[in-house]
Amino acid sequence: MEDRDTKGDLYEYMLGKIASAGQNGQFRTPRHIIQLMVELTAPTARDVICDPACGTGGFLVAAGEYLRDHHPEILRDAKLKKHFHEDAFHGFDFDNTMLRIGSMNMLLHGVENPDIRYRDSLGQDHAGEEEKYTLILANPPFAGSLDYENCAKDLQQIVKTKKTELLFLALFLRLLKPGGRAAVIVPDGVLFGSSNAHKTLRQLLVEEQKLDAVISLPGGVFKPYAGVSTAILLFTKTNSGGTDHVWFYDVDADGMSLDDKRTELLPSEKLGPVPTAVLTAADHAKNNLPDILARWAKIRSQESEVRSQELNRPRTAQSFCVPKADIAAQGYDLSLNRYKEVVHAEVAHRPPGEILRALEKLEAEIQQGMKELEGMLK
């Protein structure tokens, strides 16, 4: 029990066993999805990370573990160590039970003084919090609705809506520093909703900020809590545009069954976004997450030849890029199916006359059989 990893893993295991959907619509984000989002954003030693709906602190814990693995200097350099223990991690929630669980989770994972505090992220104004964070990782509660008078006025200035999923997106833009980035989970409705608020927010992401990617998740990822289809949005706050193209990825499988049981389809060493064993083509069909990271690395590559391989993939592929002009032409619709091209396989059918003649022959055989049966009965 002296080992930080053992205590942290044990606590996470316990949370996995006791977790159930909360009264406020919160439920536990699968740890391999959290790990994928952390790997996609690649936190740095100087990042100031925030989750405005932190729950049990899963995103903050995963970011902390990523920093320990990829930036070991944080525990050797006195200045970086102080930043890691006191300034790097910020989590808000308005459920006191979740706050206690989240704080204990961070402590057991070796963060000495995390900033986990009570805050109604959508109800309170954000004076002192705006443009404070360089990275936001979140899976906010959705399908909720707030009265205008209960909602923070500074969020209503960005987008006038009562829907919590849209208000949270406005909040992320409010909290991020210019140059800050976010990986957040949203319900599919955010991608294609037809209300003015939906369209305004999507246009804001594409035209005024830099929308990097839309990763469409399969419907069963959050079972048994919810069967809603979701997507991961990756964007950078610029306040000056910068979206050239948006990268889409259609996830078919996350390594686990998409029913209520969520059983592992592969051995544990082949699961997660960073498997420790080599994946075959058959494994890829059961776990797309490593492929997402590999293709994301190509898109972000400094080598134009490597980047162009991914940029120029056909829209029939599992991942492809869509230029900003095409998205604007579609009214800023961000649903993957709007842009994915389906190839219809050519099927050769027999000529109708031939089918009719075959039917006539069958009919004649049936009639012949009926007459023989009648003869037997006489």
C-alpha cells in the first residue's frame, strides 16, 4: 500500500464497481476513453488543466499520470514540481459527494494539493476564472435545461440557450486562454441540431476558433448508464479563426462490447489507446483507439508528406478531412454522416424475364405435385 500506483488503481477499481448514474445526470466516463482524450491533447509540464464537471476526477487523474510518464522532469525540477502539486489541476462540481471522491482520487494518485472545489459551473459568473486555463478535458452532463435566470450571464452573452450541453461549450471557450486547447465529449445533437443556438455555437467554433477534429463514438460507449450517441470535439481557442479543415474519425469499436455488460473483446494488453502488444488487422476491427492516435499523429506531423497522406484520404475511409468551405456550405453541420461517402457495391441481378420463367417452371411443378396428391387420395 506504500505504492502510489497500487492505491490509485485500487481506488479506481472500487469506483468502477460502485459507480452508478447520479441524480444530476452525471455518470462515469470509461477510463480508456479518458486516456484517449488525454493522449490526443498531450498535456505538457506547464499546462493548467481544468475539468468544470469533474465528478470523480478521472480526467485530472489521467492527465497527472500522463505527465508523470511523459514529463518525468516535473518531479525533479522544484518549480515544475510545485506547479504539478498546486497549480496544474483544477476541478469543479456541485455534488459534495463527488467532490470528496474526486479529492481523494487525486491525493491517492500523488497530487498533494489539487484545486477541487464546489462550484456551479453554469450558474455562477466566471469573474477571475475567464481565460485562466490552457487545457480543458471534460465530459459534462447533457440533456439538461436551465432557466435563463439561473444561468450565468457571461455564458448567455456567448450563446442564448437553456441547453446545458451548449452552455458548457460556451463555458469552455470562456475559461480557455487564447492558444488553449480542449477535448470534450458532446451528444450528437450538438453536431447537427437546427436551433439558432446550435448553429451559432458551431459557426463560432469553425470561424472564430480552430476546430481540429470530430471523433464520432459508437452508441454503446456509455452503457449501462446511457445509450446516447456522442462525439469527442477537439478545438483550440484562437479568437481569430484558423480552421483550415476538420478531421473526422468514425469509431466502430472501442475494444469492448457495446451492450450493457461492456465485456472486453481483446486481451488487456491489446486494449486501450496505447496497447502494449502489437495489433493485427482483426484486432483493429475490435479496437480502433490505437489507430485514432496513429492517424492523429500524422495530421499533426511537421512533415508535409506524412500530413498530406491523411489529409487526402477519400471520404469513404474511416477517417478523412473536410475543408472549412465545405462545412460552411452545409450550414456548419458537423455530423460525420453529412460528409462520409458510402460506396454502394454493384449487385448483378438476373433479368426479370428469366426470373418469371423460373417462377412459371416452379408453379408447373407445384401443380403437377398437387395432381399426384389428388390421385393418391382417390
